[in-house]
Amino acid sequence: MKTLVLKINPRKIDSKKIDLAAEEIKKGHLVAFPTETVYGLGADAYNEGAIKKIFQVKGRPYYDPLIVHIAKPDELQKLAREIPPIAWVLAETYWPGPLTLVVKKSNSISSLVTAGLDTVAVRMPANRIALSLIQKAQTPLVAPSANLFGRTSPTQVQHVLEDLDGKVEVIIDGGETRIGVESTVLDITVEPVQILRAGGISLEKLRKVINQVALNQELESGFRSPGRLKSHYSPRAKLILVEKRGEEEIKEVSNLASHYTKLGYKVGIMAKEENKERYKDFNIKILGKGNRPASCATNLFKTLRNFDQEGFEIIIAEGLEEKGLGLAIMERLRKASADKIS
Ligand code: TXA
Ligand code: MG
């Protein structure tokens, strides 16, 4: 299949190109598009044939449910039932934005979308291209991240092309995504509400609106979700995450880097800006400043893909404090490092 790449400027949207992409959605085809978090691979949420194609193209198992993307908060009514009042408070505060709400599903939603669950995950993205596409297609879009299953999520069009060129009808190039990590998945069918996946809306921000927010327990130890899989977001290289602070962190990272270099591996260090002078003997990439986790989030997946592209075999990663987007970053680094080293 020849993939059509449509370049669209998010500040000056070319409606002809959006129309073209929307027509493809209506035909049951797949369109990759930017959101504020990462690129998504979109299909008509009411077309089972198209939904199946998403799983096939990504190599994603059918037990991993999809997020439904809407262009107006009201559209939640059609997708869900028994919507708790907190849904509207959260929607008012954080939509459009990187917050996905898990609510009880209505009958209109196929169990293919929800992997047989009685709940559905819904969000309204804060990206003008995404919103225009949903509006023009006149249907909500299911959209997982536009990467092959298990790989790091795409934050720019080159990443989408690496994984999906020739496999989908359209890829929209809308530049680099702003946030860089996926949305926070929040289950509001339980009390207290529970974060299933840390993401673009931080725990601190949620706690401003809701008194009690629980962290998924396995998540606190770095496991479960997305798709209840332990290993995820993986670069091709083996990733080793060092969860120490201060001098201990630097010592451990240096020791590991020396060890694997001596064994003949091509080793890279992913470090915080403030520590960059400390690893002079090694190949290093900077994630960002430790006290600015939002900028680290923007760089995270891109940096991991860059290590891969340059043929690194081992990545030794420094950790971050689990504040703000630091929580989402650490969750992803722990998953990326799971089961990778013997
Ligand atoms: O930022 C994002 O959320 C991006 C952009 C494209 O919107 N999408 C994304 O989708 O990350 P995906 O498919 O890669 O991740 C969806 C996550 C998975 O962890 C899935 O298990 C969870 O949402 N999920 C979906 N439906 C669910 C449900 N009914 N209950 C619990 N978790 C659900
Ligand atoms: Mg994903």
C-alpha cells in the first residue's frame, strides 16, 4: 500500500487536506494524526472492520482496549452510561487535554474497542488537527498510539513513518507533539478514582479537582497498564534504569556504562542536564533538566528512538523525581527496562 503523507500546519489548517483524511476515515481506512501527547492511529469508532485493522497493523493483542477520541465533551453521553458527576468536572477542567476517562460503556460501543470490558476510555485531545479531523469525519475516532505494539510512542512524523509507512492509508504530519507522553488514564467508575496509567495530566493536577485519587498499586511499583503488560515502550536497545540519587546515581551509571563498554557493547547514557559534565568518557544524550519534567517528557521517546537509530545496544538511564510529569516518565522508563537484561 502507498501511504499518503499530508503535511498540515496546526496554526493554519488546510481544510481540503482535513476533508481528504476525513473521507478516508469514512471509508473505513486508517489515518495517523497528531495529538498534543503523541501521534495516534485513528479509525472510525463505529466501524468494526476498521477497528480490526488497527489491531492487525500495530500487531496489538485484542485484549488491550482502545481510547475513543471525541471533539466535544457532550459526545461522552453517547459513548457512556451512568456517567458520574465528577466526569463533567474533570472534562470542564482538563478537556481538551491529556486526560482519558474510563466510564461505563453504552451499547453503541463495540466490544472490540473495549476488549470485552464493560467500560470505555474516552478523551478529547487538545490538538486542532485532531479535533478538525474528528469533526469532519463526523464520528469519534479510536486511536492507539501510532507505533508498532510494544515500541515507543511516536512524537514526530518520522517515528510514525518508521513503524507504519506502507501499512496505513494516510499519515498526517502536524509537527512535533507538545507533551510527549500519553494521556493519563483515570478510572472514574471506582471510588476513590484510580490512575491506571500516569500521563500528561499529573497526579498533583488531579488532586486539585478531586480530593482522593488512588494510584494503581502495581503502577506504584512500576507494573501493569497499558494493556496490563510489564514490558512496554521499548527501544530496541536494552535499557537499564538507575533509581538512585546524587553521587550514588552518578557512580552507578558510570560503573554500568564502563562494565558494558568493556564487554564490547555500544553503550549510551541518558542523563539529566545537570549531570552532563560527569560522564565525559561516555556517549551521552540529555533528557532535560531534572527540575523540569515537562521538558523531559517532550524529549523522552525521541531520545530513545535516537539511541536506536545510532545503533546503541545498551542505554543506561538516569531516573527523575516522581513529581509532575516525572511520575509518567518513570512509569515508562520502568516498563521500558522490564525483563530486558539477564
Ligand atoms: O495520549 C494518548 O492517550 C494517546 C493518544 C493517541 O491519544 N493514545 C494512547 O493509546 O496512548 P494506547 O492505545 O496506546 O493506550 C491506551 C491505554 C492502554 O493502556 C489501555 O489498556 C488503556 O488505555 N485503556 C483503554 N480502554 C480502557 C478501559 N476500558 N479500561 C482500562 N484501560 C483502558
Ligand atoms: Mg500505546
